[in-house]
Amino acid sequence: MIDVKQFPFVPLRFGPVDIRQTVRPDGSVLLRSAVPLEAHPVRMTERLLHWADTAPERLFMAQRDARGDWRNYTYAQTRDAVLSVAQALLDRGLGPHTTLVILSENSIEHGLLALAAQHIGVPQAPLSPAYALRSTDFAKLRACMELLQPGLILVSDGKKYEAALRAVAGTVEVVASGAAPDHWPATAWTALCNARPGAAVDAAFGRVGTDTVAKILFTSGSTGQAKAVINTHGNICANWQQIAQSFPFLREQFELVDWLPWSHTFGGNHNFGLAMYLGGTIYLDAGNPTPAGIDTTVANLRDIAPSAYFNVPKGYEELIPRLRCDRALRERFFSRLQLLFYAGASLPQHLWDALEELSVATTGSRVVITTGLGCTESSPSALFCQQEGGFAGLVGVPVPGLDLKLVPWGDAYEARFRGPNISPGYWRQPEQTAAAYDEEGFFCTGDALRFARAGEPGAGLLYEGRIAESFKLSSGTWVHAGALRAQLIAAAGGWVQDVVIVGPDRPFLGAIVFLAPAPCRVLCGLDETATATVLAAHPAVRAALQTLLDTLAAGETGGSTLIRRALLAPFELAPEAGELTDKGTVNQGAVLRHRRAVVDRLYAEQPDAAVLEANGGDPILNKKGATD
């Protein structure tokens, strides 16, 4: 085993950190960076025009074609196409009060249409393809369309999306960037590209300002109904500048291989948008963090060595075994890599350690691993960990220009944001907007934080989970489910992929445990043909879960942290029911709503054989957990 702490980090230049703290009489704490936010553009496509003028032949985005070759768009080509498509949108009467819906996977056409809409001030809403492709009733898609009332819809493949179009499109013009629908009228993508840009495009661009709506992004709805978040040009441009100041080395080289969906703020605002802002290059990865999708990602990473890599924890979990067993892939991946960044969920410490070990074994140096905290409403970044030697759970300090208010919540704080990158509210949802901001105009995130070191705000903050995931046992004891979930995953050391903590209004805590297939196959001595059902029933996995429960129980003294019973998930997560998000994370609330029969098994008076109990159901332990 390599002692990675003996090896140096890849040298990076971080932005300065100077955090000022004010403690109020009510116990709330205000944090703000003393580093000022520098001047920046207020229209999102200003930097596209800049790079097209100063580096016209530089590659902006590339995507594999049907033959597997890279199809490239330079900054000059992107600008020219954007201006043509923008003219086509104006010819159709689209403007600041007419939305445009993009129902497509990431693609060059998706990117061009989004930029064209932004260039002339047309609000665009990229919707998750799952709403159309993983649903039979199209309820989520229909709700989005009713709220947006779009003037145009782009689909990547008319045949694939035809059923959804029949359900929701009505008389709205549909543009198909790929195959046309069989039995639905659609405009060819080339019709938009053939428009000749005129003075109207320049005039519309000139009217775009800080408060012009750029995007409407729907939240995942993991803790309730999905909301239509407004991101203005000013919000997104300010956030790009905040990111650039936090990580100034990204300005020197920025080349991505990225799969993260543009219907989410991480993939769309952060990765795609930041590449344009910094004059970087983004290679569109059609893969995803699944056993099937990871093959596509690996093929792309064999071809392109990124300078920074952004992913969700599930993506790293799928990639790490490939890096371990393939030295050529490892050497290619780490050859230019400066930064590994994760978001969307907490990165378990065992994955963090594995990435550092791979970096040291390949290059002799530790690549910097970091994260931050943000949300769709913060466009997305609000805090960053700007340092070497971080660890899982550390989310850092406020970005320049952002006010962070910490409101006491139990033994932690609720995070609230105010600043130029914070959304003004929700599209045509005034009640949700009014409820989302406090009396001082701070956006209430619902995220719980605590200080990494008391009295040292510059040392950063720790993520404690979502407040909405917390609940009370029947005894009235509060349970911080997010922190407890992270603790269980970390203690497992790799073979647990995710956990749903259960127990609202119940006498004790239980857990539904989802296995990480690859480590469990190693644990059981089985090959890749072993299914999740086989693994869940294997004595080695059951023994590992029993040991985990017993070990955790030995260190607990009360019912708020004591998991008394656990069950290996006897079902596959249903993406169409919202149980699995596009980021590969488990939607805790959706599982609890849809799997009540599984939850009831954990609380049966005489549980079945699949339910394991801490310390074998020791009566003293059970009494402690039920009465605390």
C-alpha cells in the first residue's frame, strides 16, 4: 500500500482565500470573501465572440460522428453557426418572453441552439431526456411544457422522441437535429443553419443585459416537486468569473472530456459554459456512469487526455476499476491532469484514496481532488475548497462576491446564499419564489454545514447533508440522515454504493443498502456474470453487512445514530419513478415513497431472514435504540 502523503501534489495556483466573519446576536454567522469579484462580461456569448476574434481556429467543442471520428467546431465556426441560428429564431418571432425547449442529449446542435438563444435573449430550457424516454405517462414532461409554453422544441432524434412529442408538443414547431419523426411534422436542423444573420441579431444582442433570463433549469425534485429555476445572464457570467478567480490555473489550459448532462447546472452552466468562458475545449462524451456507459467514456479517455476532469462520485466509482487494470489508460488519463473535481453528491473517502493512489502510482505526484457546494439556484457554484490536501466532506469557503449566512440548525447551520450569481426565483412560480428567500433576500438552500475548525472560517466548512432528508423518530429524536448515510458508506470501505436511511415516526433506524457490484464480486470471489440478486444473497456479503452494523452499533450511544436493522435492496432502482437521478445518485425521498413494503419489512415484529439486526437483535441494544 502506497503512503500517498509522502508524495507532492501537482503544483497549482489557487485564488487567494481571505474570509471575514460576523457573528450576530441571534447566533447566525455571516461569511464573505474579502477578495473582490473582478469585472466580467454580463452577456453569456460575449466570450464566444471574443475567442472567435482572437483565437478563431481554436477548437471549442467536438463530438464523435456515426463512424467514431471526432466532428470538430472551432470558435469561429461556432460563432458563425450561432449567428445564423439566432436569425432563424428571430424570424420565428422568438424573444425574451417566448421560451425555447431543448429535449436532447448533449450534442453540437444542442450547444449551438442554446448559445443562439442566449445571444439574442431567448430563455432556453434544456429538459432531461429521461422525462421523455423513461416515462410512459410523460407526467413530468407535460408539467414542464405547461409551465414553459415554448415557442420551439428541439429534439435530437425525432423517431426516438416521437411518442413524447405526440403527448406534449401540440402545435409547437419541432426541430429535429437528427432523424425526423415518422408521423409528426418537424423542421430539419439545416433550415435554422441556413438563415443569413442580419442587423436584427446585433440589435437583439445589444438588448441583452444582466437581468435577461438566459436559462430555465428544472431541479431534480429530490426533496419535493421540481422547480423551474431562472438563471439570468448576470447570474451565470458572475459565477464563471467566481470560478475563474477561485481556480486561476484553469485559464492557462482547460480541456475536458465530459458526459454530464446539460439539463443540469453542473454539466450545462459549469462545464460547457465555463469551457466557452475560458476559451477551452470540451469533448462531448456520450458515455455515462453505468456498467454499459463507462465503456464509451473509457474509449474517449484513451483518445483525449483532459487537463481537468469533472464527474459525480458514481462516475469515479465506475472509472477507478478500469484505471487500476489498464496501465495505458492510466498513463493517458493522468498525463496532463491538474484537477479532479466532484459534485452532485459526497465522494466517499475510499474513492478519494483510490484516486490519489492511482495518481501517485502513475505520475509520482498527487493530483488535487476538490469540490465545492452549490445548487441550480447559485448557477451553480457558491463555495469551493481551494487547497491541497482536502478530504471527503470538506466543501470550502464562499467564492468572491457571495454572502454566506449560516443559520443555527441543531448542532449545525443551514446555508443561505446572497450574491450576483443567485437566481431571482422560479419561472411563473411566485409561491415557490416567495418561500425560497428569507427576509434579507438570502436563498435558503436547505443544506446543513458545520465549521471544519471552530474559530477558523478560512479552514472551510463541512457538508452535513440535506435538512429535508432529516426526520424525527417516534421518540421525537432528530436524525440527520445525510450525515448518517455518508458515515455508513465510508465505514463500508467500498462495497456499499448507496444507502437509504429509514425511520420517520418509527421507533428505531433502519437502512436499505445498495451494493457496489465490482467490489462485492471480489468479496464473493465471483466473476462479472454475478448479478445484484446473486450478490445480495451471498453469505460473504451478508456477513460483511452484519459486521458493518455491529461495528457501527458498538460506537453509538443513542437512537439518532444507531442503525438497528438493514436490508440489502431487493429491487432495481426505477429511473422513471425518479428513484435514480441523471447524476447516478439515489433519490432518498422517491425510494421511501415508492418502496413502502420494503420499509415495512424492516419494522416487522418478526422480520424475515433477509433483514439483518445489529448485534443479532441484542435486547439491551434494541432498548437503547428505541427509547433514546
